Amino acid sequence: MPRPWEVTIEHIYREGNCCADYLASRGHVLPFGLHEVESSDPMLSYWIMYDCPGMSESGWF
């Protein structure tokens, strides 16, 4: 696809994105394939709210 792509890769510690860490740990025990996450997952909602204001653990150091 001939497009002017610009890609940046950055490493973020798991403490800096708790929502992604939660989803990765959940996905680790699922069989290979596509899985949908329900938006009503209370833990996912918690981690999204925790990450939103930038108050993750890495922000305290």
C-alpha cells in the first residue's frame, strides 16, 4: 500500500498502562483466535478509569 506511513514504536512499562496489562493477562489463558471483550466487564472499566487521568504507578515516580 503506497502511503506516506510514519510509525513510531515506544516501550511503555506495564505499570504505565494497566488496562493493556489486564487485557494481556486475560488473553493469556484464552485459546488462540479472536475474542471480543464485553464493555460491561467491571475490571476493565476500573482499569480504564485508573489509566485515564494518568495516575498509573509509573506516573508517581
